[in-house]
Amino acid sequence: MVSGSADAKVYLFNKGSNTPLWSYTTGDAVISVSILADGEYLTAGSGDGKAYAFDKADDGDDDGFLPVPSLAAAVAAVAVIALRRRPE
């Protein structure tokens, strides 16, 4: 399960657990979150005007964060259709 919070964090939880697997701090309150049907990728929209995308296997640090260009206003909704990691 994924959640966003007014404390500007995105949290990833195991089903049935209160302890997050990881968290990531955005630039402002997290307004929306979404997770791909297969559970591998998740996205979040923040009041800082940015959308954030993550691989579920990430530990919440910046190395697994997939940057998304900044937007002009708060991101009120996000949806994941398909994501593919860039070749290294």
C-alpha cells in the first residue's frame, strides 16, 4: 500500500503493517498517490508542483527515484499507465 501525507512524505507499506518499508520526502504536502496494477511502480503528486515516480523495490532514497519535470501548480491527481526503467 502507498500513502501520501501532509508531512510531505510518500510512504510504502506492506499490507497489514503499520511500519513503512520506506518513505521519501517531497517538497510539499503529498496530494495524490497511485500504484500500477502489478504493484511495481508508484507515483505521487505534491503541492510543490512535481510528480514523483518510484520503483516499489526502492528504499526511498534518490537512486531509484524517476524524475518527472516540474509543473506550474500543485499536482492534484496522478495515474500510472506504464513505466519502464531507463537502461543504465
